[in-house]
Amino acid sequence: MKFAVISINRKHQRHTVLLPTHTKPPDLFGDYGMSILSKRLQRTTAALAATLLASSLSLSTYATSWHIDQSLSNVNFVTVKKTHVAEAHRFETISGSISDSGDAKVIIETASVNTGIGIRDDRMRQFVFDTVNFPKIIISTHTGELAALQPGESAMQSLSATLSLHGVEKPITLDVLVSRLNTDKLTVTSTKPVIVNAKDFQLNTGVLKLSELMGNISIGSSVPVNFALTFKQ
């Protein structure tokens, strides 16, 4: 224990008194100590929150994937029977994405074919597309640098692509107009039909079956396909 020396003058007499002093450090867990810790914790939490917010904003700036908006997209094709009777059909379920570097993939559900006639839809699913074994049509391509396309700008492109249909992959060419409508929406629209030949994808047997079921009428084996796709970030 330490002592403090205190001198007291009383009636011209000097007295010396030794008083003990406390050497224990202040209690950091008392009210005053807790107040200091609380303020430091608040400052640390605020700094961490600011850092996380900045990181989140930075990541959102570089969120570059574009995804198909199915409600604003369509893929349609035309068949010809009896030499000159053309009928338009479409697929109802489409998905896909484009990275900002331009890698693109479009997926079409074959079971979503819609010809406007229920029994014909069923026959196409069963005999032509064989949806049980081949549920998807996949188109893969590279569109180029979309980041360079500013809102309001458009570009005509001729794209080399791969079409996977009925278990067969073939190279195709897509002639398209890419338009960036605003910062988070763009469209990719065919400017020329893609001609799909049934024989190239082993669909001719199914087409012949359809012809047989309809009284052996002629059905064209080459089908033009058009599309208008809307992508959003």
C-alpha cells in the first residue's frame, strides 16, 4: 500500500499525516467504462456498415447477367402442309441469359409447343419432338460486348451459333438486331428466319408419322423459325 504525505498547519504547529492511496485502476465495466466501450462499438459498427454498403453498391454495378423476360419474348415457327397451307406455331416456355461479355444461351421447353390445336400439340410432343427424351432445345452463341452498347443504341449482327435439338447439335447462323432499350433492358430480334430442316435433326420420321395420322397429306420438312427476345438485368 502507498501513502500520501499531507502537512497540516494548526496554531503555528505543523502536523504530518500519512493517508493511504488507492492504486487500483478505474473499473472499465462500471458506468463510465461501459459508456466508453459502447461509443467505440457504435463507431466500429458504423464503419463496418459503410464498408459493406460500399461493397454491395460495387457488386451491383458489375452485376452483368441478362435474363430472358418470358412475358415479352416469343419463338415461333411456320409449317406448310398440302403444298401451300402455312400455319404459325410457337413455344410458350423460354428461358436463357446473356453475360455482359456476350456469352448467350436460350433454352426452349419442347413440351410447351402450341399449335392452337390440342391434339396436334400432343402429336408433335410425342412423335416429332419426343419431349420425354428430348425436353429442351438449346441455342448457344456469343453476341459480342454488350457493355459497349449504350442505352438507345442498336447493332445488326450475324452470329455463329450451335443448335441442340432432338439429341443432335448443328451449327447455325443467327441474323439479329440487338437493341439496348435502357440501362437494364435489351432486345434480340431475328432479322432473317432460321431455316431448320427436319432431316438434319432426325425429326423426319416424326413428320412422316404426322402425315400418316392426317391422311398422308404432304408436310414440308423445312421450317422457318423467328424470335423476339427481351432480356432484363
